[in-house]
Amino acid sequence: MTKNDTNWFLQARLKTRQLLLLVALDDERNIHRAADRLNMTQPAASKQLKDLEDMLEVSLFERHPRGMTPTSYGEAMIRHSRMALTSLGQAHEDIVALKAGLSGQVEVGVILAPAIALLPRAIARVKQAAPMLRIGVQMDGSNVLLDRLQRGTLDFMVARILEQEDRADLQFEELGDEPVCAVARIGHPMQGVPELALKDIANAGWILSPQGSILRHRFEMMFRRAGLRPPVNVIDTSAPLIITSLLQQTDFLHVMPVEIARYYAQHGMLTILPVDLPCKMDSFGIITRTNQLQSPGAKILLRAIREIAAEIYALPVIAA
């Protein structure tokens, strides 16, 4: 934080009550309901909002006969208010945990591939050294997790940054890439074939991620570059339980990250077909908010993730 930033906070004298009011107004879009939610009178809520707008010299909300909507300035203040309140809540929980003799907590988001091989090993290593550290794991797509990170509900995430996303307030530390392979049920007719080519699997039935997904686009482009028509006998789904159930009951094929496929193969659920698929997902890595102060628990887990990633993906260990 710069000296000017510090001076701004001192001059503004922002109150937690004002941050709570901004969030309530964003949720309710009505000054009366927002005031009731915070056990305030409507005049008191209106004064706090006016004081904040006067201090910032901008209008944070547009007033309408039936309610109010945030301006672009208001949206910026609301987003940072949510993050600040979340951070204060986490600070209180850390203090409570430390007073109880625990080691704090960390909340991490992760996409599917590192959720199979990387994160469980890192958590197991952390738990050996800090058994009382509370670790929360949220698994979802990169775009969903990124929204949670920017809202302050995640300490960090292990995922991808998509090209269309603004990276100005994010830091990305690459851990590994995500090659894919073709899988099928145990005993599939193609399982015993010594070597397969793209033309051998182009007419097979496939279970694929929905149209518009990155993997689906790259999968189809792989066939087009080879002068082949992409598969047309397709089931569209990204639900893991449905995919594995369909694979075990049919002769359909599926494309998935190699790490996940190895996990299923080791447990005798699927087989990896002997075919080279020249397509892969973008690299994934640790994503944090710029200038975010990580809690002690988050630092412990980050260190373990870097160590395990170096073992799995042959990357140099980066000091915390």
C-alpha cells in the first residue's frame, strides 16, 4: 500500500457499517429493505450513503421510483466492500481458531485434473505437519472459481486463466499443462489394438464436453487438421458420474486429461486407448489476487502444492 493509499483511508474514515450498507443495497436494490436488514432507520441509511458519495465525489447508485441500481462507481465499491468484509470475517475466524489451539484455515479452489493428483497429495503432506489446519476445497470450472477468488471467498485457486479474462489484478504461477487421452470401458473392442490412429476413432461414438467449451473446440479442430470429419455420434455432458456410467455400459469413447485417466485406470474403472491425441488444455497454475496477503494456513498449503508440483511435473520449486 502506498502512502497516498494510506492517506485516502485516513481521510475517508470508512465505516464497516457503510460497507455493509453497500452490500445490502446491492442485494436488495431498495433503501428501505436494506435499512431493515441492517436494523437501521431509512433516514440513517440514506445519510450514510450520502456521506460516502460526498466523500468519493461520485454517485454510487441511480435512484428510481421503485428502487435503485448501482452505477459503475457503485459496482466497483460494492465489489471491494464484499472483499473487505469477507477478509474481516476470515480474520476473526483465524483469531478464534488460534485461540482454540488450532492453526487457522485456508479455502482453495481447484479444477478437476489437479484435484485428482496434485491437491490431495499436498493436503496429505500439510496435514502431517499441521493436523489442525482447516482446509476447505471447492472444485469447479476456472471461470466460476475466478469469480469467487475476486469476491474474496477463496484464498487462492489452482486453475487456468482464460485468454478473455483481465489479468491486471491477478498473479499466475504455472505448475503444469494438461495433455488429454482417449478412454473406454474395460474390455472395449479397441482395447487390444496395438496402435490406433485418428481415422480409426473418428467414426466411434463419443462422450464430449458441451459445444462452446475449450476442450470440445480443440478436440474437433484436431480431426479437421488431420483432414477428417469430427465425430458426429456424440453425447454432450461434463458430469463425471454420468460419463463414467455411460462408458462402462456402452462402447462410447471419451476424451479426458491424462492425470484423471490414469487415476481411473489404476482403479480398474476405465482403460486408456493406444492413440495419440495432438491436443491439450492450457497450462494451469496457482492464481492469486495481486497484493493479497496470504494467511499462515494458505502459505503452508501453497508451499506443499509447489513441492508436489515439482515432483509431478518436474518444475523448479519456487520459494514462498
